[in-house]
Amino acid sequence: MSPTIPLVWGLIGLIIALVIHEYGHGILTRAHGMRVRSFGLLILGLIPIGAFAEPEGREILRAPRRERQRVFAAGPAINIYGGFIFFIAMALVANTLGPAINGVHAEGIIDQQPASEAGLQPWEVITHANGSEITDRDDFTSFLDSHQAGDNITLTVLTIADSQGERQQRDINLTLADQYQYQLDLGTDPQILAAYGIEEGDAFLGVMGLASNDAGANSLAGPLSSSASKDPIPLVVGLAVQPFSLIFNPIDNKGEIMHEQELQLLDSNTFLGLEGTMILLHLLFWITWMNVLLGFANLIPILPFDGGHLLRDRLHDYFAFFAKFSSNTHPISVRNAAHKVSSMSSLILMGMLILIIFIPMII
């Protein structure tokens, strides 16, 4: 596995996704009356590394193209459907997590702005503002909205946890800046500021990515999180997009399902405890991740992926349709043309993928 994919979780997710994938092929093969010669796991030493469903070769070749396309499409389709089901299960688990500490944190601090000059660090937790407890992002946003640029405030802050998990508390004093002026200095059009309701004198702390301490869990659950909008349209769009957006989580977070600091800010009151809940959350995340990735990867129109076989048979359908308007086109010529075009497109796409992967390394 790569640094983006943890070995154990990656193997577990991959094995389950492969078994689901091959079952999809096997079920559709039998549903269309074709035999499955063998079905099983691929094992390296004592470690299962994959699965296979081998249809009867002659039967799959002689089957009607429409049925054959359904067989090839079944594996990726069931992976994608499975990914959605496991995502819903993962979201339910993520919703059982809450903040270990009430408050807010910022992912980034803007240089030469109040937070930076006062010494606030990324991922430090703001628990109180002027002595009032801050529970979540809404609390802190309301606090800032009640102040103006130039106001002096005191924030109570917990430092990032040390190696023993301990945090130190301190107070920082700062003078709020003017958000309107800050945006003008960046070159933002005043009309855009007006559209966003930003006015002169609005308080500005100078942080980026301000979030509640359960933001990591909410980002996994997406539209199913307790803090998400329940309006039908955002919910449906979010459900369609969220499983695919999760693909980037391990890439952005060095193999973790969320930022390591977000993990440290979570707690669970379920009977599984925090450790058990996290194990279940990681398991469901990687099963979701592998199913979605495997499903779409197999739809790439490159032989020998399922997408390559689908492309070849679809081309055969199109060529056969146009061949009806020609009196001297032999069916074998149609088949050969479909095979040649699909093979050529596979080579071209494979070359493009190789260039995309290796050109950044060379440059």
C-alpha cells in the first residue's frame, strides 16, 4: 500500500470490495443462464489479497452482447451501490462522536493579523471569549458579530495536546481588525463584499478554517451529519457527492480519514467507547473508500478493465447498427473493427494515464 493507504485498513477494504465486485459479476452471470466455472479468494501466503469469479469462457463469448454488457457492468455497479450503503453506515457511526472539549479551533492563522500577533496557533482550542464559554462555531461567530473592529477581547485557549495528551490553558489579549478593510487590501470588489454582507467595522480575528471541535466527524458524515441542512435538495445532492469526495480525505491527511488534530478533539459516549467507535469508523470508511474507488476504476474504458469490455461491446453495437445501411459489410468485419478501435483507445488512454502520473515527477 502507498503512504496514502494504511496497510491493514487498505487490505481489509480492498478484500471486501473485491469480493463484492466479483459477486456482482457472478450473480449476473448466473442470472443470464451462464455458468461460473470458479469463484474464490486470491491468497498470498496466509493473506487474502483479492477475489475472482470465472465465467465459462465459451458461454460468455457466445452470449448476446446486451447480456454480456450487463455482466461486465455488474461488478462496478454493485461496488458503487455498496459504497453508498457503507457510507450511510459510516455516517451513522460518525454522528455518535462529539467534541471531547467544547470550543472552536482554526486550521490556519493569517500572518500580521490579530490572532497571529497575539500568538494563537493552528488547532489550539478557544474555550472562552471575554469569560463566556464558547460551545461551538455558532457561539463564537455570534460573539464576533457582537463586536466591532478595534474592540479589545480576551480569549481563553487550550494548547495542542502534548505527547501525554495534556493541554495547557492560557489567556491571550488582542484587538480585533476590520474585515472590510482586510478584504479591500486583498483586492476584493466592494460589490462582492456587499453581496456577502461584509461592512466597514466588522470584527476580524484573522483565522482560516474556523470550526467546531466535532468538525472532523461532521465532515465524514457530510449531508447526514447532525449539523447539516435538512432541506431536500442539499440533502440529495450531498448524498450523491459525499461518497466520492471522501476519496480525497486520505490524500489530504497523510493516510488518515481526517486531520490528526481533528481525531484528538473527538470523544464517544457509546458502549463501544472512543477506541471501539474509531475502529468501526475506520473500517466503514475504508470499505466505502475502496468500493467507490474500485467501482469507478473498473469503469475506465481500458482493457482488461470492465469499462474496456463495455466499450468494445458498445462499439460493436454502434458499428453493427451502421452496417445495416451497407450491403457488403460482413459481421466479422464489424467485430474486428470494434476490437481494433477499443484496443487502440485502450492504448491511448493508458498512455495518457501514464503521462499524468509520471510527468509531475519529472517536472
